[in-house]
Amino acid sequence: MKYITRITGSGVMILLLLAGLAGSAQNKGTKAFSLKEAQDYAVQNAYAMRNATIDLTIAKKKIWEMTAIGLPQINGSVQYQDMLDIPTTLLPDFITPAIIGVNEGLYGLTKIHPAPETQFFPAKFGTQHNMSLGGTLSQLIFSGEYIVGLQATKAFYQISTQTLTKTEQETRSTIAQVYYMVLVGEETRNILKDQTKAFEKVLYETDESLKNGFVEDITVDQLKINLQNLKNAIISLERNDVNAKNLLKFQMGIDIAEDIQLKDSLPALLKQTVAELIQTNDFKLANHIDFKLMETNEKMLLLNYRREQSAYLPKLSAFYTYQDKAMRNKFDIFQKGDWYPTSIIGVNLDIPIFSSGMRHFKVQQAQLALDKIRISREQVGQGLKMGAETARSGFNNAVDNYLSLKENKELSANIYKKTMIKFREGLSTSTELTQIQNQHLTNLTSYYKAIYELLLAKANYDKAMNNY
């Protein structure tokens, strides 16, 4: 939120609450929200909250996915082969040497001609049509990586839960800031409307005096300029109020075409806030959501370190396979015929032996990443402590500034009121009235700026203290 005040000798222009999201709301029924109701609504409907909730559900599914790796796995297979050309194998001529050997051994016959070179006979093995149906049951018995991975998924779920909590806190803080913005804008606009009504009355009286020749026309013109500047400021505030409400609806997850109203009043919230002047900083680092997130991230990297270490351990699994196979020379697979079963049961033991140092360097990298996040956790902890102390001091300073500017506003209002009376009685000039009016509006602007800064400081303090 930003306040800009420009004061000239002829009038005042106040620009308040510059916010994005232009557009006008269409009337589709009005919803009213207190600050807490707006925050609660946003927790259920804000875009960031909805995405964070989905992320938490994804984390739950991830745990089941990882758990399923260690449960029995069953896979089936169906295979059909049509051997368009059955593979041919060359078999050596074992018949001729056998006959020669028998003739020599039994009958004493000797070879007349030299022994022929070894010959090969082509032979085809197998059938043209082959089909197999099978299934495999496998069970992981031991895997260090699986055990650590299962722990990591639980830590991942914990991070998702904490991220949801952090998103909720940020959502509540954001809603509070925008809610305050709308309230301050409405209150400022109402004050300026009251100022305008009073000034219109003065202008009317002065114009009547002009008709009777008691004042100069320059006095009336000056008052008209001042009045027009006030009206322009009100128009600007009305437009900004629409923008601020659109921003609030956007943050809450409400269609910006809907109309909303605020239940809480600025004086009530302000009174409650000022009464909470903070003298001590009861900050508990271990409870802060940002510190918890750092601790969980450290836990994740510790598990990653253990996972890399577990790569040195063997992996044991068991399996059972069953297969039925049909072999035909005609495509009559689904007709009556013989099927030939095969059953296998066994275990697999994978033993890592040598990786040329790859596993060793992976473990070292994981250790260095763990050392790094431990340093970051310490840094975040000190930063959160400093942030809490800074937020406490900033809130108390905002209270002091508000009380000071409140006194200035009351004094300037009193001066402005008396000057208006003197002007009506002819004891003050229009130039003096203009100067006093500009002074009063400047103090008024500073006062409402201080109110917003005070409420904003309280919201920042609650966030720093993990109060949401």
C-alpha cells in the first residue's frame, strides 16, 4: 500500500491505496466476512492452498507407491511366434566315421581311399507355430535402498504437511494485509465525504455572501477549487476501493464478479491492535514452521546419505516362474493338443563388488550436501530469531508513530474547525482556510497511513512469531 499526497496552493489531491487488478464487480449477491472468516474461507479456497492440498495427497500416494515395491509382484506374459523360416542348424556327418570304425573293428576292413572330409547336414529344429503363456511371482527380501527409500517417502510426506501449514500461514497473513487495506481505504473515503459535506456548506454560505457583496468572487473560486479537489480524491478512492476488494477476492479464491462486504470495523481492529503492545519477545524457534521445514529437509538429505551408503549392501529377492508352451506345425494353437509346462523357483543375490570408486564419491557428495544444509539450518534459525526481534520492534515503533500522528490529526482537526468558524465570521481569509485545510488533509493522510502501517506491522509480527 502506498499513499501519495500532493498539496498545491489551490487545493489537495490524495491518492490512496494503489492496487492492481482493475475491473468492476458485478452485483451477484453480497457476502460479508469478518477478518477471521475471510482467512478461514481463503484457507479452504485460495489457489495456493488448493494446490498445497493436492501436493499433500500426492505425497500420500508416493508412500504407497514406495511401499508396493517391497510387496509381492506378479507379472504375466503371452507370446506367439510364427516361424516363417524355421532356423537351420548344420550337423556334422557322424554316420560315416561310425561305419568306418565298425568295419575296421569288427571285420578288419581297411580304407582303400583316404578318409573323406567332414561333411555337414542341414537340419531344422522346432515348429512353425509356437505360443507360450507364463507368469512370474517375485518378492523383494532385502534391499538397503528400499528401506531407506521408504523412510524418505515418509519424510517427503512430512515436508508436504509442513508446506501446507506454511502456505496456510502465508495465506492468513496476506488476507489480513489486504483486508486492512480495504478497511483503511473505506474509512479514508468516508472521512473525506464528511469533509466534503462540511465544505459544501461553507461554499454555499460564502456564495450567498458574494451575492450580497460581502466577499470577493476570488474567495468563492478558491473554495470551489478546493471542493473539486476533494471530490476528485473521493472518486480516486472509490476506484481504488474496487481494486482493493478485487485483490481481496482474488486472494480468497472468490470470483471477482461477486460482491463482498467487510464485517469488522477499522476502529475495533485498531483498538485491539494497540492494546497488544509487545514488551517481550517470547519466540520459540523449534515451533517455527520455517525452522521445522529446514529440519525435515536435513532429515531428507541424511536419508539420501544413508541410501548412497546402502549401495554397498547386497540385494536379495526370490521368484517363481511358471510357463506353458504349445508347439505346432499348423495354426491350431487353440485346439486340442499338448502343452509343455516349465516351472522355476529361485533366488537372486546381487552383490556389489567394484565400481571404480563411483559409489564412494556418491557417498562423499551426499555427506557434503548434508553438511551444507546443516549450515543453512543454523543460518535460518538465526535469521528467524533476528526477524522476530525486528518485527517486535517494528510493531512497537508503529504503535508509537500511530499515537503521535493521532494526536497531530486531532490537533489539526481542531485548528481546521476553528478556522472554518473564523472564515464564516469573516475573521479569516480563503487563503488561510486553504492552507489550514491542506495541513489538515496532510495530517489526515499521514494518520491513515500510520494506521495501515500499524496493522501491517502487527500482521508481520504474527507471521514472524508463527502465530497464525
